[in-house]
Amino acid sequence: MVTTSFDPFLAAASEIVIQTDGKIIAVGQSYDDVGDFALARYNIDGSLDTSFDAEGKVTTMISIHSDYAASVTLQPDGKIIAAGTVYFVADGSNADFGLVRYFSNGAIDSSFGINGIVTTDLSSSDYIHSIKMQSDGKIIVAGMSGNNPEYFFTLLRYNNSGDLDTTFGIDGIVTINVGDDIEYATELSILPYGSIIVSGSAYIDGVKRFCRNKLNSEGKMWIIIWN
């Protein structure tokens, strides 16, 4: 068992990814008055990798309010993209999609978005729960967006530079409405031939159900399954 302190911060991990060399990256949130994106990289034996920002840990403040990384993916060149939610309003009433790209040493890659950071505002509540990298370098995120009381499955695809890929869905955005008021994606997978599977939950006739959607590489719906 390994525990890691972001002293004096509180900290929570959301997801891990394993590099080709066996090193482990964990992402989540560190918190001290406000929350920040937090990453830690471990050697195979569980010790912190000190080649990653000298201490094995990185925190990134995006807004002056609470932000957290929910998911992480790796590029073939070793760069790391953490994705989650950014709050630009203190009371949490406006949540945006947020992505940060890092070099393999933990430094922020300023060539991505604006100074290494991309935020996307679609509605009052935008949350990323999963991020994946396509073989062509494009980046797909999945989660939820909407305005109370209606929330929908939402997928966005970005080019490797961080701008939205307008060939996907409508201007880079796909929203899926399959049920009643609250629907959200928690995980996505990219199949070898480019199709996308996104899974989560939706309220169907007032009952919360498992929901899985399959889309083609352009973001067009093929099939919806719920149980």
C-alpha cells in the first residue's frame, strides 16, 4: 500500500494510468482553501519518481476556485493529459471542462491550448469523467453537461493542439439525450476501427439505468442500449 501527502493539502486520487516503462501516474485533486489538479508518478516499487517535477508530484491551479482532475491519458510521445472540471464561480454554479497537458517530466506543455490549459464552457454544469487518445492524436472526453434539471451525455473531441475538432459531431461536440432529466457518461473506449463506446447512467421512465452508446468516428450515433 502507498499513500502520498500533498502537505499541507488534502488530496484524493481519481484515476491511474501505467506508462510503457511500468511507471504509474495517478491524477486527482489537492485541496487547501481551493482545489487544484494534482498528479503523482510512482516507480514500479511504489516510490515517488523524482524525475517527475523533482518530487514526483505536480499541482496545477487553473481557476481560483475548486478544480479537480477525473481522468488521465498518455500520448505516444510520453506527454500526459489530465482532464476534469474547473469552477470559475465560487459557489460552484458554473463548472467547465478542463484539460492540462504535461511533458513527461511534469512541466506544463505551453503549446497545448493557452499556456498548456484548455477549458470549454457549454452550459452551467460541464463535467469530464473520462478521457482517451485516438491513434491519430485526437483527444476525446466524455462526461455530462446541462442546466438544472436537465443533464446529458456529452462528448467532445479536440485536435492535438487543444482546439475543438469541428469534424466531430457539431463543431466538435456531441450531446446524447436518451432518457428523462439526468444522464451522464462515466467511461469511454475507442475501438480499433475508430468507433466510440461511451457508458454511463440515464433515468429511463424515472428509473436509473445503465446506458451504453456506440458512435462512429464522426460522432454519429449507431446504437443505444440500456438495462
